Amino acid sequence: MANFISIFRVVLCFIAAGILFIKDDAVYLSAFILTILVIWMDGLDGYVARKFNETSKFGAMLDILSDRIVENVYWVTFAVIGWLPLWIPLAVLTRGLVTDGLRSMALEQGYTAFGTTTMMQSKIGKFIVASNFSRFSYAVFKAIAFALLILSQMPSDYALKPLISTIAYASVYISVFFCIARGIPVIIESKRFFVKN
């Protein structure tokens, strides 16, 4: 069930991104609702896996993979539509590829991205990359950015549109900052995996 939720949220993400090319208020509201559902399902898959004892290495990998796909689909779509500059999805994609590559090297040596066997050794690295504060803050700002960016670009004007737009774009840049900042310790601490013993 948890794996199905992970896959289904990716499908919903593609639908939400695809319909954003139709400039219509009702369509944008639908995309907004789908985006909220996609964000909510990010926590649901883990909850279901734990509740029904469905946790597995494959499920954990699928969860991370679905998170990456969802995140990248939104960033790229927003740039293609013209809502964001190209450097934003390029920075996020590059950071993801680099950190995932380094984490796969760490995994070969028995280390994981998070948890008790995390590859992060320094306290500051653990805080920036793996702490609940860092992970939660990054997730919240991304969620706000994705959802409110859609509302801020609705074709019709409404009273709160300037405020929503300001919050959306502030959340975009804070999200990108978190994304890059959380990747730096992974790069710094991964150098030990290249050193031959």
C-alpha cells in the first residue's frame, strides 16, 4: 500500500504539472488541490509503511525516488512556464545528482543518508542535513512554494494575489537556499569515501 501511494503521488504530480499549461482559474485551482494532495501523500506513504509494517529498503528507495521526481517535476515545469528563472531547476537538479551519487558511494560502504548509520559525521553536518528541523523546514518551504506559486499565477486578479505571490517567491528562494545548504555538508564529508585505506 505504501509503495502504491509513492507511485500514485508521482502520477498526480505529473497531472498537476501538465494542466498548468492551460491558463484557466478552475484548472489552476485543480492543480493547486492536486499539489496539496501530492504534498500530503509524502507523509502518508511513510505513515502507512510504519503502521502496517511495510517498511523495506525498496520502499525507502521508492520514497526518496518519488520525492526527487515530484520536486524536479515542479521546479522544471515552473521554469518552462516562465514562472521561475532557469538557474533554479538547474541548481536543484545538480545538487540532487551530486548528493545522490555521493550517497550511493557511502551506501556501498554501509552508510545511509539518515538515521543511525548516517554518512554525516560532524555535528554541524548532521544538523544541516539530517536534523528534523532542517528536513522539516525544507519540506515546508517547498510545499508553500509549490502550492502558492500556482495560486499566485492564476489568470484572474484577486485581492490577496500580491501577498500570495510575495510569500510564494520568498518560499522559492528559501527552498533553494535550503536545498543547496543541505547539499554542501554531503559534499564535504564524502571526501573520506575517496581516500584509500
